[in-house]
Amino acid sequence: MGITKTQIFDQQQNELAQFFKILGHPARIAILQYISKQNTCICNDLVEEIGLAQATISQHLKELKSIGLLQGEIEGKSMCYCIDIDRWTALQKNLNSFFNTTKKNCC
Amino acid sequence: MGITKTQIFDQQQNELAQFFKILGHPARIAILQYISKQNTCICNDLVEEIGLAQATISQHLKELKSIGLLQGEIEGKSMCYCIDIDRWTALQKNLNSFFNTTKKNCC
DNA sequence: TTTTGTTATCGTAATATTGCGATATTATAA
DNA sequence: TTATAATATCGCAATATTACGATAACAAAA
């Protein structure tokens, strides 16, 4: 065992969990916050700013890309990452919908 | 390695990531949805409803309790779980605040 | 072409998570 | 008291995640 039994859950539950999971690491939170603070886009600065190895940052970026939150553009020899606005807004809507429909029935 | 370097992030980032992480499993999403669907509170039904072993469900409930989302009350020989409304609302606010302050500056 | 700077990927070690059977624990019912 | 039912915890196996060094890939600069 050790493998999540995704097949017993529906697509909405799996997708939602996947979003939450990817956001569930402080480095990825920090990356999103840093990108959003800059007017201009980010490349290697994240390595210095955050203090993880370049390979590690690259891996985190890849995961954020995997749910469509980040877009990357080649800019010379460096990479310019930015947040995908539409995706960002859609995700926020999604999560709010989960919070709102999961009503607060109590004992 | 393998251990998350929490010490290089601030408390807000770690806490936020922790919330996301705990919500980042389909079983825990399903548990929250199921509890919220019932007028009355839940006990052992989750085991049948969700289809994971009792030990596994109990573990997931423990994690949801760890961030304060669930409250449990002893009711006879069974356990009655419910969503903590205040906590739920506070968490939603928190996440929305993250989404809103992480502005959408793009390349 | 060679060098340099930047990012991605591979391989690996350390740790965490998931899931479950077995076994406590605890409270009601008999 | 003894049995029963519900939940929690322990211990383990399988898998996933995190982090990083080494190295590949690639584009601009020399």
C-alpha cells in the first residue's frame, strides 16, 4: 500500500485534492507569492530568494505548471515564469465553490 | 533529504501550506463532503460510504482534526463528527486572502 | 567555435504518506 | 461481569515526496 486509491473517488474529488496537494508546500506558496510581488517575471532569482537548490526549485515550478498555474516563456537564456490569470481565478472559484457547497451542518 | 525545509519559510507560508496539504487528499475531501451532506453527524458510516478500512478513515479524521476542521463528540458508543463552522469560515477567508493578495502580475 | 549562464532532467538518499491488519480502548447491552 | 460494537492506535509494507549533486540541453556572448 502507500498508493492513494483514486479510483474510489470521483473526478471532482480527485481534481480538487490534486490542486490542494500542489499548493500544500511552503516552497510553492513562496514561489507564487514572489512571482506575484514582482512587476516583471522571474527566472533564476527564485533560487537565491528562496534558498533551495536550483534543481529543487525547478521541480517545484514543474508541479505548479502541471496544474496550469504557471506559464513559462523563454527570454534569452533565462526562463520567464508568470501566473496564468485565468487559471488562477478559475481555481479560486473552484475552491470557493467547494467551501460554500460543503455546508456547515453540525451536531 | 526528503524533509521539507520549513525553517526557511515564514509562519504564514507554512500554515497555509499545511492547510492545503491536509485538504490535498480525495478521501479527506470526500469525508468533508459526506459529513456536510448529512443533517445529523457521522460516525462509522464513513467506512461503508467511502470504502476504505476503518483504520484508514480514522487516520484521515485525525488529520482533519489536527487543523481544527472537525470536532468530535462521543455519542453512546459511537463518535459524532462535525465540521467546525468558525474554523471552516476562517480557513476560507485565509485562502481567499492568499488568492487575492497574490496578485496576477504577468510577463 | 568555444565559453558562459540558465534551466531541465536524472539518479539517489532521506523522509513522509497511505493503507491495512491486528490489537487496544471504551461504552453500552445482555 | 461478560459480550458486543465503535473507534483509536500500533506496526508494518508499499509508494510518494522532497531535496540535491551531477549532468544534459540550449541560447547568447566572446
